[in-house]
Amino acid sequence: MVTAIFPAAGQGRRMKAGINKVFLELAGRPILVRTLLRFSSCTSVDRLVVVVADDETVPIERMLHNVSGLKPYVVVAGGSERQYSVFNGLNAMDFATDIVLVHDAARPMVRAEIIEDVIIEARRSGAAIAAVKEKNTVKVVNADGVVKKTPARAGLWEIQTPQGFRKDILIKAYQKAAQDAFLGTDDASLVERLGIPVKVVQSDYRNIKVTTPEDLLVAEAFLREEGLHKAEDSLKTAISSISANFRDGLYKMRKER
């Protein structure tokens, strides 16, 4: 069983919206709903665990109640840090879970193919993360704003989600982090501390995290383009069907003559 955990308890201060950004609408639907529907469209995903702030559990449950197409889900209260929220999500998993995915609730543009690839690699190697090659030059800068080093871009990857793990590995990593009072920047960083190799799965640059108002505009542009491609595909299918029917009808008429 594959369970996907969605930490969504953040305040989203950079969005400057005054509310949790997952409530914001993206092309007419809340960001969280779009994200959950992406995972629900993935055949390998069985269950969803949505982790939100304690005072938002009821509003989120109401939001999701009438959404059609969602896989079985549960909404649980998170903690003061993302790491604590994911741990609460781990505690809410079905016992039969063997693969755990962790995905930012504010990444609504992830493709089902990427989710599937992460699941496959997590089953194979135990730990896998979606990522893209870094396109920009990155500098290491000290506290005084002085550049100390320019790492070779060839070895740099921008890490995204989903991140997928065998359940036993991720639970052990979280237990070790709690024991050491260690707070990581992502789930993979906790697994890396165990000395377990984490494999990178090629993602795409559209799998953005909606953090600022500008990100919302970019995500809406991507959605519009997706809609155009789907419309073009539907039109091509319809034209192909009409042409086939016309040819069949013409052949039948000639045969009857």
C-alpha cells in the first residue's frame, strides 16, 4: 500500500494572503484540492493523509467533503514544524502501508508520471526524491554577504517533492532525528543521516511550489497550457473518429453499388 502525506500546516507568510495558501484558488479550485486530485489520478497511490494546523482540520474536512475523484483520505492536526507535522502523518498511516510519499501540499502541478517514477524507485532502492538539474549559478555566501565559493553547477540539483521511502526506513529516520533533536530541511535529509543512499528521480520544472503571488501566476499559466493541450488532443481524436467513420461509410456505399 502506498500512502501519500501532505504537510499543509504552514502559515505561508511569503504569500501575504492572510490565510493558509492551500486555501487560495488556482484557476477556480483551491491549491490543496488540485494537489490531492493529482495524486488521486495516480493508480499506485492508495491513501492520502492531509496534515494541517489544529484549527484548520474542520475547514479542510468541509472543503474536501464534496470533492469527487479523491482517493480515501484522512485529515490530521500537524505540529509547530513541518517535520513534526509529517511525523503526525506517519502515525495516521494505515498499518498495511509499505511505501510512504511526502509531498508539499502547495505543489499542485506534479505529474502522475513523476509520482509513479518516485514510487518505483522507492520500492527498488528504499529512498527516492523528485528533482531537477540546477539551471542557475549558485554561490555560497557568508553572513557578511561575501561570496566564499561557487559550486560546480553540474553536480547541483534542485530538490522537489514527492519524496518516497520504504516505511521502515522513514520511521527509523524520524525516530533518530527525534532522539538527536535534529530538524532537517526535508525528509531525505533525515534518511541521509542514517547512511542510506537516496536516489534522484528526474522531475520537471513545472513542478513548482506555490510560495509567492508570482508563483500563483506561473502555475495558472501552466494550467492554461495543459488545458490547451488536452483540448487539442480531444479535437484530434474527434477529427480522427469522424474521418474514420466517413471512410467506412464511403467504403460501404461503394460496396453496395
